[in-house]
Amino acid sequence: MQTKEDVYQQLQQILVEDFELESDAIRPDANLYQDLDLDSIDAVDLVVKLREITGKKISPDAFKAVRTVEDVVNEVYALMQS
């Protein structure tokens, strides 16, 4: 079973490799839209990537409240526990 730290590491890897972000910009409190400059299309792409990792369907509604890297980690971790 994965820990939140594992989820964070995977998310960081996705953001660096697929979204070409600097790894040092990716912090738990970084805002996806303001700090990391993701847009709504990036958010959809991120949901698709996370679905590949978790093997679970991620509802777009669950992601509407997500604002920070830590929010993403918490959502994905909760999904993996269910």
C-alpha cells in the first residue's frame, strides 16, 4: 500500500516529466493554478495521469475543490484507500 509520501513523489514526477515544471517549484503548499501555472486543460490531463496510476476513476467534481499539490495528494490517497 502506498503512503502519502509515495503519492507525492509520483505526482512530482508527473508534473516534472509531463508538464515540464521545475521540481523545486513543486511543494505541498504550491497552488496548481497560480504557482505552477496549470490551466483547466492541464488539470484534465493531470486527472487522466492520476487515473493511470491509481487504476480508479477520478471524478472531475472531486477535483474542483483541489487547489494545491497537497490537495491532490490527499484526494489521490483517499481514492486509493477506498
